[in-house]
Amino acid sequence: MTKNTDYMAWQVDEQNGEYEGCETLLSTKDLPEGEVLVWVSHSSLNYKDALSASGNKGVTRAFPHTPGIDAAGVVSESATGQPAVGSKVIVTGYDLGMNTPGGFGEYIRVPATWCVPMPEGWDSRTAMIYGTAGLTAGLCVQKLLTMGAKPEQGKVAVTGASGAVGSVAVEILANLGFDVVAISGKADHADALKALGAKEVLGREALSEDKKPMLKPVFANAVDTVGGIPLAELLKQVLPGGSVSICGLVAGVPLNTTVLPFILRGVNLLGVDSVEIPLADKKRVWEKLSGDWKCPNTEASAKDISRSELDSALKAFLKGESSGKIVLDHA
Ligand code: NDP
């Protein structure tokens, strides 16, 4: 027998063509059907949440809506018994926070197949320091390693380096012994990026548009979180046999490139999706993040915010002004 519980959520609604979020009292009876009810203590902020909160119909079709593509907390009801009531879980991706009420509310109801058991020794806040961004960074690194990337091959570039995905990618790669070149538009973040382990920090102009079809190869491998022109320029600068993991689109969706990096230098372009991949693949990376790939600097520098601070924090994402990891604490 399920009981209805009132809870607080940061819900976004449309008013005269504008989208605004505010704290709203909701009831678990209005959550969608699903096997598992999770009491969410923490969520994490992502670019996609900012898109949802600003009314982007490619992310969220109908409003009012509670964004939050990440959630961590304790199972409060479980129709299948797995995960068990009282166990801690992480839920990221699939439809959470898109068209299913997400982690910006104190409760979510989701299929059991969306729930990753909390890695041993972790709590919800730590999991949400990483969130989808950390998971995506881990998947990007994993793809490079699967392609045989090794520190001795040379520099590895990370674009959008001060962002949520980029900053975790910088720290994981640096901890694995790679010489990381962080590419960032925020000159005042150079010291913070070096503290994460970057050997060099370059401005975005390192990847500004150049008409030449190929450029001097500089990077053995790369993680690109921005797409668009910077990615096209990056591909021209990758050493023979190198790989580029790509996950993002903040600098643009079109990728205007030629076949030359691929057929003259054998460059590998590796797509990364953290949303719809099987739960087992997510679980493998979460285990890594809580173990060998732990990022102490990211953990130490994460910022906690409350629901009332979501509006300004999400707007900073849309302007490309956000940096590091931001955790939503529902307490
Ligand atoms: P953030 O906003 O935290 O970081 C993006 C960073 O990119 C910014 O901090 C900025 O870094 C840089 N940037 C912003 N605008 C531009 C621009 N116009 N040109 C060049 N660089 C720019 O976002 P996230 O790290 O959370 O996400 C990064 C991307 O990855 C997004 O597109 C997101 O949608 C995508 N993503 C994809 C996932 C997947 O499963 N494929 C999962 C998670 C995220 P700096 O100032 O340092 O240059």
C-alpha cells in the first residue's frame, strides 16, 4: 500500500511565454507510475537542466515540470524489492528530469532499471558532486583508454575545461598520468584548472576557425565537451592514430570538417552517450569514480546550493559562465 507524501520541488512553469522556476509543494500521488519511489537528498546541476528550465522543447515537452537529470537518495518504496527499501541509489539519465519529474524535487518515481546501487563507502552528496557530468567525463576517458590512449603518446586536450564535464575529465586524466592541456575561455580559471592537474591552460583561441584543412598535430588524444568549430579545429591538430571522445554541443551542433584527419592521420572520433546506455555500463563507471578515478580536488571544490539558488545557477550555465561542480542539497 503506497502512501501519499507532500514534498517540495523546484518546478518550472510557463507564464506569458517566459519560463520561471519556483519552490512548489507537490504530492507523491502526482508522480508518474514506476516501481521505485526515491527520497532524493541531493541532485547535481547540468547544462541540460538549464535547457529544461528555460523551456527548451527538445529537452522538456510539457510544463509545469520539475527538472533535474540527476538524483541520489534512499529508496522509500520498491514494488520489485530490488533495489530494496532503505538502500541508497543513484539515478541519472534515461528520461529523468526531461519529461519525467527529476531530482530538483525531493521525491522521484522511476523504473527499477534506472537505479544504480550507491558504490560502497559513498554518500548521496559525493555521488552528486560527480553526477551525469562526472559519469560522462568517466565514459569519455574510458573510450580513450579502450582505444589504447597512453600518457607516453603525448598531450591530451580537454575543451570546455572549466565546465562540469571538462573539469572532471581534466582531473581523471591528470591522475592517470596524462599531460592535460585544458582549453578554456575563462582566463581567471587557469589556476583552478592547474590545481585539478592540468599541465597547460590555453584560451579558446587555440581552436578558433582556421581555413586550412589540416594543422600541425599537437594533441595525442582529446576529450571535447563543446562540439562545433572548436571540435572541427581540434580534429585538425590530433596526432596520427589519436582519439577524440566527444559528448557536447555548447559551441554548436554542426560539425563542419573534412575526411582528412580521419584518412590521413587515422584519427578516431568517439561518440559518448551517458543517458541511454545500459545500466551495467553506468555502474562500471560509477565504481571507477568511487575508486581508482576518484577526484579529490573536484570533491573538495564542489559548491552546494539550495533550491532557492537554482534560478541564478542555471542561468549561469546558459551563459557559459558556470564552472566546477554544483550540488543541489534539498536539506
Ligand atoms: P558546462 O556549461 O558546465 O560546461 C561547458 C563549458 O564549455 C563551459 O564551462 C565553457 O568552458 C565552455 N563553453 C561554453 N560555451 C562555449 C562556447 N560557445 N564555445 C566554446 N566553449 C564554450 O556544461 P557541462 O560540462 O555540463 O556539459 C558540457 C556539454 O556536454 C553540454 O553540451 C552537455 O549538453 C553535454 N553533455 C552530454 C552528455 C552526454 O551524455 N553526451 C552528458 C552530459 C553533458 P570554458 O569557459 O572553460 O571554455
